[in-house]
Amino acid sequence: MSIGYIEGQTITIEWRFADGSRERLPDLAAELVRLKVDVIFTETTPAARAATQATTTIPIVFNPISDPVGEGFVANLARPGGNVTGLTQVSRELSGKRLELLTGAVPG
């Protein structure tokens, strides 16, 4: 399914890479803020931290962070609040539900 975006015509992607240097992340995030991008997408916890420290207005989407609540990126998973949202693989909030599903699937 296409939603009509064509890179270079209807959308511009401003790629930034730290090349393994976490120290570069704050400068890269600040550069994106100066460019006034519409959204910042991050793939690591350190990148998400740099982005959240750089802006409170540009939407930030992280992919995935193991504990976004514990890291302080979102208030809770149901209602992240602020300008930050994203995906998580593991969450403390779901641990009880996972155990409930496991004991239901494999009694005893």
C-alpha cells in the first residue's frame, strides 16, 4: 500500500549517522532541530536521549527502546505524553499479562 510519498519529490529524508560515536549524537540532533524537520526518528536509546534533550516540540519516534518509561522518555505506555512515542520490545507493565497468558497456555 502506498500513501503517495516519493522521496525527493513529496518527502525529504534528512539522514544522520553517528558512525558509532555517541558523542556526536547531541550535535546531530541539534542540527535536525535547526533544520526544522517535521519528525525525528531514532533507532537507539542514546539517539532518543539526544533528540529529547534537543527539542520538546518536534515529534520524536523511537524504535524500539526496551524500557521507555524507565528511561524517562514517556510517562506511560498507554499515554506517552509530550512529543515522544515509539515502539518497545520489553516492558515491565506487560510482565504480569505475559505471565497470565503463559500460565493459561501451559497450566501447571
